Amino acid sequence: MKQAWVAALLAVVMVFAAPAVMLREASAQTGAEQAAETQNAENASDEAAGDAGEDNASEAQDDSTEDEENQASEDEETLQGPADAASSEEAPQAPAVPASAEEPGPVSYDRAVWVTLLDDGAKRVMSLWEYLTGVVAGEMTAAFSDDALMAQAVAARTYALRQLASGKHDGCLCADPGCCQDWCDPEEKAQTSAGAELVRRAGQAVTATDGWVLTYEGQLIEAVYHSCSGGRTETASEVWGGDCPYLLAVDSPGEDFAPRFSGRVSISAADLGTLLNSRGVTLPDRPEDWFGAVSYTAGGGVAGWQVGDRLFTGAGLRSLLGLNSTRFTLQFRDGAFTFETLGFGHRVGLSQYGAEAMARAGSDWREILTHYYTGVELYRLG
């Protein structure tokens, strides 16, 4: 039964990605458990974070990454999900996964599947292993623990396979973090000693989790992720609408070491008034009266805020003002508005810095993933 389903999944992927996605013979690999045991417990290398995509899009690399983690294009009046919005009603359905999960054979799943990547207008054909290594290296830093890197690898694999099954980009993946996932060329990244260490550990994380994916009720999940949540993640429906039972708000303690755990944006009343007026907002005479009633989400973010005669969503204000997240507070003093934020990104799904905090506290990659994705199951392809 398992072999038949795997063949069906590969057939679906090949329909959308052919001829770029294909099977080939691969050298024997050790199992994920053996590979994980051989990895260093933690690498002390502290590479400076580079630019990356904010949430899956994600952000751990740009301090993480800059999704927008598959960042939704957000309007100040309405919540709009990305093209791959985490909605069980609108998201394309991936092939069903059987309930049982037998141990795979010796052939590496990730090295046996090839994909086509759209990168700066060019098409690049590579193994799924090489693609995932580039994603993990593009999203994370070498300072992260093995289990945090492995959790990212599983999320990235799940996200990529769901994208391929959806037929997006005519069966290809892309390197745009605002659309698919951030990706860096492992060979180019490895030109520096710090980059080489990151690529080495990213490859180890992919190998250690070879073929593992996340499922919910037999379907590959929309495994979105972000840099850091500011202490609690957000429910997907609060950001993109729809209903996604595995993307719920959960606590994410210990993230305060993240470079963008907190942030601040100040804007003068004159400049903010001009900006709001340009959006057709009618404001009271006194700036102190511009911001009225506010409501919050289960994740602690701003759900809605009355500004003059307009009710803005938290996502809309974040987009309008360039804030790090929707979890923010406001002060007006000395003629200026100051917005203080917690977290970076859309705050839905896996928190990359939260994953690192859990790994440092002793959680393994399985525990990390099942914490951030509610009610999911792990299944190994191969």
C-alpha cells in the first residue's frame, strides 16, 4: 500500500513538473535517525544574518528571513491571503498520505526526485536534496542547533511538495521568498568559510530528515513559517482568512535573543496625517484622537483599529506603516506616534527563532514541528 501511494505521489509531481521532476538511481543512504545521531550537537559558528525572505517564507536568516514568509499582499482594509494562503477551503489539495508509515528503503527520497527552480528568469534543474539544502541555508544561520535546522528542512520539504502538487508555476518552484521559499545557491554560499559551514550543516539537516513531511488528515500541510513571533504565534485565519485547523496560535517562549524580536517605528503627526489623508481617511482635528477602539487576536496581534473614520486591520496598518509584525502598541508623545512591535513576519506556523529556543531547551525536531503545527502527523516518503 505504501509503495503504491509513493508511486502515485511521484506520478502527480511528475505530471506538474515533467520533465524537470524525475526519478534516478541514488546511492544508499543511512536512515534519518542514524544521520541525526552523527551530527554535532551544536555548532558554535555565529554567522552574520543575511538578507532572506521574511516568512517562508521566513526570516531566520535576515535575522532570520524576510517573508514575507510567503508574505501576503496586505490591504489596509481587508485581510488577503497569499496565492498559497493557508486555507483548507481554498488551498489546492495534495495527494492523500496513508495512515501507516513504514520505514523506507535505502534509497534517498530527496536525491531521487529532481525539480526545476525558477531563479532570476533562468530554469535550474536540481535534486530535491540540493534545493532543500539551498532553502535551509537561505533561511537559517549556522549558529542554529541541529534540531532547529532539521525542523526547517521538514517544513521546507512539505511546503515544496505541496507547491509542486498544486501545479503552481507549471510544476516548477521559484526562489522568490515572497512567493515560494528563499533559496541560495549552495556552491556560491560556500565560497566563504562561514557560508561553507552553513551549507554543510544545512545539507546534514536535509539528509537527517530525508523524505519526512508533515500531514493533516492525510494531506500535506501548508507548512508556512516565519522569523520570530514575539512570544506567541498567530492563527492563520486572523491573517489570511479561511479556516486552517493546524495553523493555530501557540506560545513560543524564549525568542528574545532574535535580532528582530522587538522593533520601533516613529512618525510625526504631520507625516502620518498626510499618509492617512492620501488613503482617503478623514481624521479628527487633534492627533490624540486619531486612534480609537482596538481589538486583538488570540495570538496577541492587532485584529482591528479604528483610525479616524476608517477601521484598519492589523495587517493593513502593518503594511501601511512598514511595521515588523501585527503585534504592536502605540504611543503619542511630543507630536509623534511611536509603534513598538514584537516579532517579525506574519507570525503564522513555525517560528524559526522559537524552534531554536526549543532546541536549546532540549526538544528534538519532531517535538518542535508538532508544537507549531497543531494536530499534524509526521510521515516519511521513500
